[in-house]
Amino acid sequence: MAKRRRVGNLLALAVLAALAERPRHPYEIAAVLRERGKDQDMPIKWGSLYTVVANLERHGLLAAVESGRQGRRPERTVYRITDAGRAELVDWTRELVAVPEREQPRFEAGLSVLGVLGPDEAIELLRQRLDRLEGQLAAQRAALAGHAREVPRIFLIEAEYDLAVREAEATWVRGLLDELTTGALPGVAEWRAWHETGAVPPEWADLAERGTEPHRDPADLAERGTEPHRDPADLAERGTEPRRDLADLAERGTEPH
């Protein structure tokens, strides 16, 4: 189980890592994080940067070194990481690397209610997704190869992971599409009949009555009515698609992480 952090926003992790290199003021921290594409690696709301810095200072994880003003620019405070902040950075990184945590990507949410669509529409949408994935993968491979000529691989491992996850997703989607188009996926015939007739297949109603509907509370399917577009059960297999919904590496330009 993830440890409760004094400042749990992942932006705080990025700030601590930037300050572990040397003292910086918040404007410079933001510039460094943008340059390294950190907003592609973690959810970052740039408008909360100063609040995160203030919270880190309040908890003793960083400290102000000096404040100064250049010309008409606003006064800027330079911060350094404290010993407590460095310990927090190391401990947090260890946890993120060592402890698997269940994530909830948007794609999985869509798959969990795929049954609201008919099989033919689901097939078409999955084909669209696969086409986009393949285009993104080609761009990612090219961008990663370009970075690899200039940047040590240790600074690219998160991009390699991102690429591997997307490749696994594409492979899984291809497999699901094959099963759907050939009719090999168990339950697809009943799924199609349900959308054509509006009648819940007896096997599905029986599953619901026994409380064995996969991934669901044991609600009675029959009581959901006979309207396919209301809140149908998704008995199409969810599979094991990747855990993340990551931005296209190509959008990072040529800036290494």
C-alpha cells in the first residue's frame, strides 16, 4: 500500500528532484521540468507549482536560500532541498519503483462498459484506436531513436517503458479485434442478439441472479430493463491492456527527459 506523503502531489516529487541538482527559484524549476517533458511522465498542473513549493517549505522539505529582484521582474525566492527533503525524495522514488499500484486508465473504463455499443460499432472504434496507436508508435520509435544518439540511455528509460506499454496495448487490441471479427470471443453472439432484439440473453440474466457477473456488483441484469443502451453489462472480455494512458513521445519534440 502506498505510503501517505506529507505532500502527495507528484509535482512535489519532480520539484524535489530538480532541487536535488542545485538550488533554483520556482520559475526556473518550471522551465527545467517543461524542458525535460516531465508533464508527459506525471500529471502536472503548472498553476499549482507555487502552492506545492510553499507546502514543501512548510513541511521542512525545502528551504529558502535568498530572495532577489532583477530589473522590473517580480522578486524571486531561491530554494534548496533540505536533508529531510532528500530523504523524502529517495524514499518516494523507492516506493514508486518497487511497489506495483493499481491504476485506472480511461481505456479500461471504456472497455468496462463496451456492451452499451453493438459489436459492429465496437469493432470499428477499436480499429480507429489501433490505427492511432500504430501512428503514435511509429513516431515514438523515431523520436526515441533520435534521443538515443545524443542522450545516455539511463535518461530515456521512462520513454522506453512508455513505448513498451503502448506496444503491448496495440498487440492486445489486435487480438481482441480478431476475436470479435471472427466471432471467436465467447459471448459475442449473445451480445449481438441482445442489441438486435433488446432481450437480455437468458445466460446473462442467470449470471446476474447468481451474483457472478464479472467485475460487477451482483445487480440483476433483468432489472436493468430490456433497453440495450441503458447500462448493460460488459461481458466482452476486458483482457489485460496496459495500465497507463500516456502522451505521444513525439509531442515532446527533441528534448530528452
